[in-house]
Amino acid sequence: MPSLAALQAELAEAQENLDTCIETIKLGMEDEETAAMKDQFAEEVASLKTQIAAKKATAADVSPPPPPPSGDNALEHSAAHETTDTTRADFKVGDHVQAKYSADKQWYPATVVSKTGSSADPVYTVSFTGYNEKENKRKFEVRPADKKRKAEAPPDVPVPPKPSSPVRNGNVISAAASIDASLVQKKEPSKVSDGPTRMAPAPKKLKGNKQLEKSKSSWKDWQSAGPKKSAGAAALKKMGKESQFRTPDLPNAKVGFTGSGKPMSKDVARTRFNYSADDAAED
């Protein structure tokens, strides 16, 4: 018949498996297998509790615990105890851990979704943070989230050396050179925020500038005055105003037969010049 300690260990393991099934159902991942396992673990917990109660009723006097180790043995015992605790790290559903990804064998943050198996060899179902992938991991593939590797330690920042004080040795002075920043030649900055902007380039002198200005002024004069009118256009304009063949503006005016239009102008009467009359006037 198993001892009381063994029964209590089995009870703790069965209770943990039962809690895992309950958490899985709460997360919405319920299936027939999970429901069957839940019922099985519930029956096992009830049976173990009955056996433990009967064992306690019939158990003999408990022997006193062994005395604590002293001296070096105590140090060795504590070191061994810490090693055992570290090796047998136990995680529960919902704990944030680091799990080894099966594709590249690297450690990534994850969350424990469920836990199955025995207490000596548990199997964790983890969900990687930021991804929808879930994997089953053994205990050596899961570690606490706050465990950091040595490579992740911050690098050592080199300490700048202190300026050396001038040492006078005869005519030799060993000290850092003092440079006036205002006298240093300023170079063109590579960025806008590094310093003053570049000066505007000087305008280039073009050859034939006078001829270009003359052409521009001639073009402006032509645009303001317009093109020159030819002699033929002026003659046509004058003829239209003073032509004797012009149609009258009266509404009853007719064109194309005798009597239409304006009457012809009369010729000036031609007279013969009388020289004798001029001679008499002179006398």
C-alpha cells in the first residue's frame, strides 16, 4: 500500500491536471477528449482524498524529522536544494515563460496554455507571444521569462581618459592643444541643421547682353504699337470714304439701273485765259 507522502503527491498531481483541464475549457478549447480527461481526474482526486483520509486515521506516530545539517554540510545541502529547484522549475497555466521554437531552436517569449503529463516529466502546451502557433514542450525546453543569458548583458561602456595636466620639463610643455573654435575655418555643412546655409551663387555674365536688351525693347515696342499698315490698306480705306460710286444710305435707295445712286458730279466749266484783261489792269 502506498505511503501517505506518495498519496499526497499523487493527489497534488491529479489536482493540477484537473485545474489544467478546467483552464483549457475556460479558454474555449473544449473538446470530447478534454471533457473525458476532466471527469477522469475528478474521480481520481476524490479517490485519493478518501485514501488519504483513511491513511491518516490508521497511521502510526510520525517519526521526528532528521536534525538540520550543520557547517559545511548545510552549505552543500542548500546548494543542492537550489540546484534541484532550478532544475525542477514548475510552471502553471497562464505563466509567462521562454520556450524554444522548434524551427530555429531559439528562445522566444510564450505563455503556458495547458499542462499535461506527470510531475516528474510534465508536457507544456505554449503559445508564442505575438503568434498563433502552439507547440508542446518538455520541461528542458521551457525556462522562466526573467532568465537572461550572458550575451544579453549590456556591454561595458569605455571610460574616457582624463585630460593630462601640462608637465613642464625645461623648454618642453606637454599638454593638449588649445584651439579657438571661432578661428576654425567653417566648411559647408552636410545637413540643414549643422550650420549656416550656403550663400547664393553670383550671377553669370552673358556675352551679347546689349544685343539681347535691344531685341527685347524692339519686341515690346512692336507689341505696344502693333504692325505697320501698308500703303494699299490706307488707299482702300480712303477710297471707301470718298468714292463717287458709293451706295446712298437712304432706305429707298436703288442699285443697278438708271437713276439709282447719287447723281454724277458736274464738270467745272473750262474758260480761256484772257491775257488782255490782265494787261489793262496793270496799266
